[in-house]
Amino acid sequence: MQGVYLLVDSDTLSPLATMDGNELTAVRTPATTLLAVQHILAAAPGGAPEAPRVLVFGAGVQALNHLRAAHAMLPGASFAVVGQRPERVKALVAQLASEGIQVRPGGAAEVPDADVVLCTTSSRTPLFDGGLVAPGGVIAAVGQHGLDAREVDDALVLRSDVVVEGRSSAWREAGDLIPARSVEEWEDIRPANLRELVGGGLKRTPGRPCLYAGVGMAWEDLVTAAVVYEGGTRP
């Protein structure tokens, strides 16, 4: 899949930059995910753990960039990665080691011990038993979108506090949430969205995990593209 992103000046409508769409997504998704994870951890009763244990499912570009983002935004964290192909896990671990980021191969059996679980795969079926997630654990499911795709199971959804990027987009595309509950049920529950989370609007329930379901939104591409452009053009 290929794509080109065109950044346009909002005042003059003049083109400012073209960017590789895949690369933009590879930056935008982990930036948004770790923003959410950071605020969810901070909202926990008792605050965020000083040295969170982070378990990442996936060994592709999204896993790579989520680990880079987690290393930058979660000081003191330790990292393990779970992948179906050992050679890809080995290559990912080696790439990150060359950047000074220590990651070790892990397994799904480590889910109960993880403070943060990042799901960055193309799997269309749940990656692990949601009943294994620790009370207070944070799970981000961001690798898939579409109502026929899911990385987490109903058990996890039903026992978790839930945060979404945007409620309308989640009801259209978050297969991790639907059909665990119907759209009507979610509308009644009204889970916090990203704006409310960052504004301090999330009230976590003691003893419950928190699930962040991300599907990607166009405004995030614009914000990321603008930041990249401005960072590259400043003297």
C-alpha cells in the first residue's frame, strides 16, 4: 500500500510539502498511542509505576516505532517483544540495540506481569486471553481497524475502563470494541476520548485494566505533518 500526503498552507492554500503516507502513519500512530498510554498511567490510583514493564505484540514497523516512542516517553521502562516470526523479532531487537534501546524477545505468557501491553499487529483474532491482564494494566490495541478485525477479546473489553481516540470513529471502525458491546451500549457508557483523557477527564476504576482502542484519525496526520514540516524548516 502506498500514499502521498500533501501539506497545504491554510492561509494561501499553497503546497508546502509532500510526505510519504506510510512513513507519516508510522510516526503518527505511536505518537498518539504513547500520548494516551502516558496519560492513562498517570490517571491510575497511586500514579504511574516508576519502571513500567512494557510488552509489545508485533515485529513490524509499528512495533519498531512504538518501542522507540515508549523508550522516549516512559523513562525507566523495560521492554519485551512478542512476534510470530523469530527472525523478525531478532532483527527488531538488533535494530533497537544499535540505537541504544534494550529490548528482549518475550512471550504471551508475560501478559499478567506487564504494566503496559501494546498490540501493533495485523492479526484479525485476539492475541491473548484478556482475563490474564493484570488489574490496573494498560492495553493499547492500535494495529487493526474495521469491525471484522480485533486484537483483544470480549473478556478484556468487558472488564476494562475504555478510552477511544474519538467516539464516532470508534463506533464505525473499532472491531476491538464492537460487538463486545453494541453501539447503543457504548453511546450510553460514553467512554473518554483522547481530548478528554489529555484534559484530565479519565477516572480510572481501582483494580480494573484500562484499554485504549485506536483506529487512526485524519487530524492526527495533519498535526504530525505540521510538526515534521516546522521542525525541518526552522533555522
